[in-house]
Amino acid sequence: MNRVILLIEDNASDEKLTILAFKKGGVANEVVVVRDGAAALDYLFRAGSHADRDGNVVPAVVLLDLMLPKIDGHEVLRRIRADERTKHIPVVVLTASKEEEDVLSSYSLGANAYVRKPVEFAEFAQAAKTLGLFWLLLNEPQPAPRAKS
């Protein structure tokens, strides 16, 4: 099974840092990047420019920034959790926000984790490595639903 990481990030510098940190940490999984909330939902629900995407490729984890253009991260999370096809995908909010309200609302909407982006690259690389190891190697994904007979 192809265990991709879906990175929803509008900041090109943060995208590059995240991918570099994964590489430095030995995380070799493909990282699919989308730059706004609307594109994220299109990817997840195979709509718009992602309508032809292979439906068997489901992200192993979604890394979600909150401050996104078009549709913000909270709304993306709300829609992920509201749909049977995506409600069990692990979602890690990866954001610079230090607002307590963002932390509370993210967990209320069903985030699996909330990680503040460290400012220093060494800290960021360690955080990305830890995220990759946990969600891709240690975490046991939910089994696929059984076909009803």
C-alpha cells in the first residue's frame, strides 16, 4: 500500500523545510502538497483537478496548516471528520499559531494532534522526524472496512 503524506501548506518555505526535515529524518514516503483548503478537499474527495486520482491511495496522515487561503484549516478538518471516506484519516495540525482557541477548536473538530512549528530548523527537523516515525511506522492504521455480504 502506498502510504503518502498529505501536506496542506500555503507557505513555500515551510513546505520545503518540512520535506527536507522528513528526508533528514529518514522518512521516504511520498509527500503530496496542496496549497489551500479547497485544493486539499479536492484531493481528499477526488474532485476538481484531482478527480482522476487513484482512489486506493489514501493519505497515511494529513499535516494541516490552519491559516490557509480559500478554505481555512478548521473547515478542512470539519469536512474531513464529517465524511465516512475520510473521518478516520489521522490529521495532525501543524501550524505556527499559539492561540489557545486554535488548539481547543482543532481538538474539538477531531484533530489527532496539534504541533506548533518550531522556529529553529534543527527543532523542526526533529519534530518532522518524530511525526513521520509515529504516524507512518508506529501507529496502527484503521483496517479497511469489510465488504458487506
